[in-house]
Amino acid sequence: MARRFDDALRPVGLTHGQFSLLMSLNRAEPPTMGSVASLLAMDRTTLTANLKPLERRGLVKTTVDPADRRGRLLTLTDAGLQLLQSAVPIWERTNEETERLLMQNDVGGLRAGLRALS
């Protein structure tokens, strides 16, 4: 599955993991690193490593949390938001194609099995 989404998102220069990370930052208020790490089920060190390439590309900005100077807030830049807007239709199309392929089999059983694993 990961390869399918990686291949689909390659034209916009994202992996499926980077897409998920950008989606998690697409909020009205900038989230904290801790909340994003929790949402994506990763530790802060892994999150930091995954953020660095996105920051270098100018897609994400990290700022000091004014409410707690030890914390960091994560914000999509305008470039990050534009890239995400171009990637969402690709993700939606790929998701629909994947579901169509899975519907040829027992998709309910597959989903139940995947839920049991999580």
C-alpha cells in the first residue's frame, strides 16, 4: 500500500509519510510537536527527522510556542499548503482506485483484520 501511494505522490515530490505529516499540520491553529507525534504514533526524535526535509524545502515552519517557550509549534507555509492542495486530489484518486481493487475481494474482512492489528 505504501508503495502505491509513494508512486502516486512522486510527481508532486512527496512520499505517503510526508503527505500524512503535511495533512496533520493542516489546521487552523498550529499544533505542538507533541500533539503531532502522538497523532502520527511516532516519537519526537522521529518526527524531527521527518520534518527536516520538509523544512529545508520551505513547506513547514517550526516556531517557539509562546505559551511554553520549551515547546515548538508546527505550521504549513504557503508553499506547503499549495503543495498539499495539489497532492490531495492525487491521494483521493489513489485511495478510490485502491478501494475499487479491494472491493473485488472481502474488503470488510480486510478492514476488520487491519483494525485488529492496530
